[in-house]
Amino acid sequence: MSDQATLSRPVSTADPFSHGFLRDPYPYHEALREAGPVVWLERYGIWAMARHEQVRGALTDWQTYCSSAGVGLSDFRKEPPWRPPSIILEADPPLHTRTRAVLTRILSPAAIKVLRDTFEREAEKLIARLVEQREFDGVADLAEAYPLKVFPDAVGISEEGRENLLPYGSMVFNSFGPRNDLFDLAMANAGPVRDWIMSKCSRAALAPGGLGMQIFEAVDAGELSEDEAGMLVRSFLSAGIDTTVYGLGNALYCMARYPEQWSVLRGSPNLIRGAFEEVLRFEAPVQSFFRTTTRDVEVGGVRLGDGEKVLLLFAAANRDPRRWDRPDTFDVTRRAAGHMTFGTGIHGCVGQAVARLETEAILTALAKRVASFELTGEPERRLNNTLRGFDRIPLRVVPV
Ligand code: OVM
């Protein structure tokens, strides 16, 4: 590559964490994709990747793009993290390999099968009640209510204090961005929320047989220390709620916004699994994560230095016209596998089978009872530095 080419690094003034960007990221994503394979964001002095090929490339090269310096904007080598780093998300091999093996086993297909009956029964119960009611808020009454019941039950924590789970998720996911207004708002009550979360991460706080206690069984088997087990329970409580809340909300929004797609699904329930993948592609609940370079590296003729932050825009990769036909069309019959919303490579979402189980249970229960959805008002967005979703989705359902 000539000096000429390496000198012409694409540059953008976009702020991916501004309200304008977060409210409607797609025009910005397009501009960043078209600017080049990797783009310098002046505002933060970081790189951004928005094309599918490069996002995937970075995610599958953990030696060059590490996670141990944090997967947010903040570089843990330069400023202290707001909480002790996650020993799975914010870790590299060999630590990551050991912790990941434990969660991979606890969330294996065989383990998910054990959860299925309960998750389906709870989905049926909730949807029967909401359809009876006819009008409800798709966020509070469904997208939040369901994961807040089934997931903490599966982990094995008390009912008391569960109202701390969403505020904690907001802290976690806003903290991957800059210290902006969203970060400050999320952190307003950080102390008590964090204390409650940590109090649920000890062996004594967990029900026998649950996903949380299974982590402590790995201590008894010599795979983890007692402290590490607590940190992995914290990972469940950090990553397991908001992600699925935003995902379910986005699924409902898509079905209300594209009624003909709901008709297609109702006609062919075998499409439900793929439809959720299309929701994840089209309205990614997790929009982005960062990596940090561990060496000088060249990307499509652009030179990145060692120790630089790289923003991976999963949601932009999910609509890259180089990878997808009609990327801006929501189509439940599409083969949406290959979207980047669960990431990929060694850090690819370890809980994705739980997320799929929750959404399939809800969409299946809805498909039996709901002919169509009507928005009774404008959905209101909830802005977050990492997540994309809604504060309120006012819905009326037309029963079958
Ligand atoms: C963790 C964690 C937190 C947030 C997200 C996540 C998407 C993991 O604490 O390990 O994975």
C-alpha cells in the first residue's frame, strides 16, 4: 500500500452517542459505511467500522482486537473502570477461555431444554392476560415483565428487589459510551443499585439448582474461585435482562409497524425462529461494542496504531448492502443468520439460546391469540449509549 493511500484515512465528525445519532442511526451508519472500511472519528479520537466484512473481521481476530482494555469507549489501561471488569466480557484468553467454558456448559442446549417448559408456560400466562386486557404498553407490560420474571427465576434470585435489575442494566450499557448525559442519568443512583446486585451474587443468595448456583458448583469442581463465581453471576445479571427486554420490544415494534409480516408469521409459525433473527438484524437491540488494538494493523489500506479504540457498529454491518439484499427491508422470510447482533468469534453471545427461547415463547403465544397489532399512539424511544429500543409502545391487539 502506498504512503498516499495510507495517508488518506477517512474521517468523520459524527458522534455515535449523540441523541440525533441514537434516535435515527441509519443515515449515519450509511455515511460511515460509504466513507471507508474503517473511519477516524475526530470527536473521540477513535476508529469506527461499519461494514459487515470489517466488523466480522475484527470480532474474529481477538489477538489484534482485544477486550481486556474494555469493550466501551474507556480504555481500562488509561482510566479506572467504573466497576471491576467482567471476567468474561472484558477479558482475553487465557482467563476468558476458562470462564467462558463454565458459562457455555451452564447455557448448553441440554440446559436450555430444562428451561423450556417453564418459559413457555409463563409466556402463555402473560399473553393470555394481555390479550384479555386488549390494550397495554408493549414495553412495561410485556418486553420488561416477561424477562424480569423468567430470567431471575432461572438464575435463582429472590423476588425482592428485582426493580434494581433494569437500573443496573442501564448503568452497564450506558457505561460503554462516553461520560455524556445518558451516562450521568444512568449513574444517578448507582450506589444502592450496585450494592443490591452484588448482594445477589453470593452462594448464600442463590436458589439450589438455578443457573447461578451451577456457577458455584464449578468452584467445587476446581474450575473457578469463589470470587470468580460471584463475578460470573454478576455477568448473568448484567447481560441477561436489558438485552432481551430491548429485543422483545423491538420485535413487537416490528410486528406492529409491518402488519403484513405478522400475517406471514401467523400463517407459518415455523418462521418464528428466523423472524427473531430478522428483528435482531433489522433493529439490533445491541448496536455496538468496542475493541482495542494490540498492535499496528492495516485495514483496507488504512493504518491503525497499537492501543487504539475501535467502535464496531454491529447495527451498521447488519444493513451493509455489500452483504444483504434490500438491507432496509424487514422480511421475516429472509435468511438473517450472519447478523452481528450477538457478535461472533470467541466473545459471541454465550446466552443467545436463552434470548431465542424467550422470544420464541412470546411470539408463539402471540401467534396463537393475536390476529394483528395496532399502535394506539407513537412509540417513544429510550436512548442508551449501547442499546436501541423503546420506553413505551402503546398497543391494542385484535384477538384471533
Ligand atoms: C458482563 C456483561 C455485561 C454486559 C454485557 C455483556 C453482552 C456482558 O458483565 O459480563 O455481554
